[in-house]
Amino acid sequence: MLRGCEYTPAHEQPSAEYPLLFTTGRTVFQFHTRTKTGRSRRLQDAAPEPWAEISPDDAVRYRLREGDLVQIESPRGSMQAPVRIGLIAAGTVFVPFHYGSFDVDVSQPAGRTGQANELTMTIWDPVSKQPYFKTAACRITKIVPAPPQEPAPGPARGGGQDVHSPGDTKDTHR
């Protein structure tokens, strides 16, 4: 049985210092901390590392492109992840929580990690006593720009030639 309840805003709201709402969640390719799904080559190849999903409006506002490496910071911690531009509400940064300290990229000077829960507040649900590692206020900063990319070729027609619509230009978000 499900019962409705009153809306409760996030425990930490965006501010001038941390203007974005950070939220964590699942990706279809991984489960919890990947102790099992991380061993499956197909699932690991589908989602090998965390990402920071932002809206097209925020990509323009922060001058970010698909694949740019960003630093995401909250009052409690920070992490790094490449940008994905997707269908998410403006003012929101989504990061999957499946990745952790065992994912340290030792080739990076400080060790790039993707521990989303390091940014969230440690608050407990009063009924279930479950930790509420879901939201935080955050800011994002570009660290490394993505390499330049050419637009994807159009669909093949006839003699195998790529056909582009008139006026095709480079995608400004990728």
C-alpha cells in the first residue's frame, strides 16, 4: 500500500556559492556499487565510469560541451566526471552513484574518483532509518575540455554516400 505525503524540498537548496542542485541515482547498466555488474564486460563497457548530466541550457550557461571533464563540488566534497548533455531540468546535475573509491584513476595526478555520495548530506529518514544520499547544492567547473569532434555522418542513401541536410553544422553541445 502506498500513501501520499506532502512535498518536502531538498535539505540543501542551491545558493550563490553552490547554484546547482546535485542529485544521484541509478543507471540501467549498473547495480549498487557494481560488485557484481562491474564484472560483466558488456555492462562495464556500457557504463564504465560516472558522468555528470546537465541540461542544454546549463551547457550553454557554463560553456560546457559533451565530454568536457568537470569538477563538481558541494560543501562536503568534490568529484570529477565527464559531461553528458541530456534531458534533465535546468539547474540540476545528475551523477550515478554506482562508482566509488575503487574506481580511482591512478594515471591522474590526484587520482580521479567518482564518489557521488561524497557530495551529499548524511541525513537519515526518520521512519526507515535509511541514509538519504540523494541531493546537495553544488557547482561545476570545467577542468579539461573535450577533444574536438566532427558531427556524426548522416544516414547512407543509394551508393553509400553520406547525405546531410542543407544547413548541417557542427553540434554546439558536442
